Amino acid sequence: DALCWIAGLGYGNAWCQRWESPALTYTGTGDVVIDFDYFNNTEPAFDYSKVTIRLQSGDVFSLNGTGFDDVIGDPSTNTYAHAQFTVFNAQFQGNTTYRLVFEMTADGGFSDEDGDWATDYGPFGVDNVVLSGAGVGSSVTYNYESGAQGWVPNTCGSVGTFWGVANLSEYTILDPCACRLE
């Protein structure tokens, strides 16, 4: 690919990528339930995909501990995992605005960049995000069928310097026979 990586399109060493929701409103009472479908393909015990809540105060907390790792789901067969997390009233700490953030971090080796952990579809993908419960008011769904729906890709600052969140059509695949991502 254009980055000349051994394993082709995917993710790099020392990357940290974020997929951030638009600002969301917490009603001030009740819980928020978050459902989504996803796949993960990261080096086990070293590269992780976390689901976090970033409060307007700047506080951040993880909904899935250190994050997903290893191979979960398979986009080539349309096999995706499903996750559900509940954010309880007390966790909002009085904040009424927050963002849902999916964050993938990679250590310094074993990625598509060096060819030691090759992925066909990248490290992480998410779809069909649904926020529901009393803390939301009415259910909110993000299926990305009509674009990013207010979500934005971002990097994590000093941990990594590159991100690669885009439609497949925006990537330049030099040899279409070598990379079948259709």
C-alpha cells in the first residue's frame, strides 16, 4: 500500500486512534445503556481497543477495562461480536455532557507495519451503536449508513501520530489483486 508496509493496509506500530461521538446529553437521572457490534484484530496482551466515556469535566473512564484484544469477529464472513455496557448515574459525577470514544492503542511492534501481526480489515471496527435508557431520554442510533453522523476520527496525542479511519474507497490500493477488501 502507500505506506509500504510488509502486511499492507492495516495498523501501525505505536498507533493510537480514536473514533469520537458528537457531544451527547445526559438527562441527569437514570442509566445509559450502550450496545454495539464490533470486530477486533489486535496483538494479544499488547494492543487494545477500549470503549471509554469522556465527561465534560475531562474525566475519562473505560467501560471494558484495558480493552478488547486478539481476534474477535471476522468481517470477511460478516461475523461480528456484540457488546453491551451500562453507564450508571453515579458515573456521570454530575456531568450532563459526554462523549462515547472507541480507542485503539498499539505498542511498538507486531502490526501490519512490521508484518508480524497482519490484519485484513485493520485493528477495530464498530457499527450499529445504540444508546438507550432513562439517562438518554429517547434512543439514539448510529449506523453510519449516511456517513459519520457527527463522529470524528482523532489521534491520542503523544502515544501515536497516525490514524487511518476512512471509507475503503479513499484508500489507494496499488495492486487490487493483492488486497481483496471488497
